Amino acid sequence: MDRKKAICEYLRQNHIGKGKAIHSKELEKLFMLDGRNIRRKISALRQDGFPIWLSYLQR
């Protein structure tokens, strides 16, 4: 499984809902990627139609 799909599955299984948000630093550690690559993977998932929300927009 490629990392984009792995990130998507991890988020689906563990981080749905406002109370279960995860920081990008945690994703970096879990998937051994730097911040830029995590952001690119998340951006690609959003472009593919997955509803990944930014926590700072929930204020």
C-alpha cells in the first residue's frame, strides 16, 4: 500500500471527528515523512475528494 492510501486509512480508522484531530507532527513520525510530504499527501487526498478538515478552520 502506498503512503497516501495508508495515511487515508489511518485517518479513517482513528481520527474521524473534531475530538479526534491529529497534528501533522504525529503523522510525520508515524509515516516517516517530513512536513512537506505530509502536506502534499493530505492535499492529494483532498483533491481526490476525501473530506480532510483543517483544525484551525473550526474556530
